[in-house]
Amino acid sequence: MTSKYLVLHMTDSTGSRLERDEDKRMLESWAGEGEAAGILGPGAPVAGPEQAKSVAVRDGRTLITDGPFPEFKEWFAGYDLIEADSIDEAAAYMSKHPTAVSGRMYILPVVRLPWEEES
């Protein structure tokens, strides 16, 4: 039985260290393999920190501020949703992504909300 995993791509805010052609080659190879195996779901890159917003509600007040907090040393560069038989299989597949070379990825199992498990 397969499980879903959310993969968060974290990189330096200046982008990939890879040459553009190598980055593109690796990404196309990785995506082709994932599509052929049925492991790859939706995913996308995201805009840089200069276009980001932070939202929080405190004491009934909505607080919206620009960008991430300054202590961020890495930038959340994008995400993928994949399906795999195990987190180890997901990690092995993600090791072929360009972000594995130029940053890091966090692989998180997608779980059900507690009230969804009760039904």
C-alpha cells in the first residue's frame, strides 16, 4: 500500500548552485522517472522571499507581514506531493532531484486529521 509524502524543497535564497543546463537535465530526468513509475504528484516552485507574506491571528487580530522572518537562512523553494511504498523509497527517489545537490528536502508523511480517523 502506498502512502503520500509532502516534500519541501529548501535552498539558499539565491537559488541553485547548479548550472542551468545541468539543473534542467536533472529535473527532467527526475520528473520523467517519477511520472513513469506513478510516484510523482503535483508540485511547483514558489516565488522568492521578496514576494512572500506571513499571516497570523492573535487575540482576534489578523497580522499580515511581508516575507519570512529575517532569521531564515534557507528559503522554501517549492514542494512536491509523491506516493511511495515507504518513506525510504520516497527519500531514494528524491535523492535524484536537483535540490538534493543544491539544498535539502524535508519529506513528511501526509496523515489524516484525528476526526477523519474516527469514521
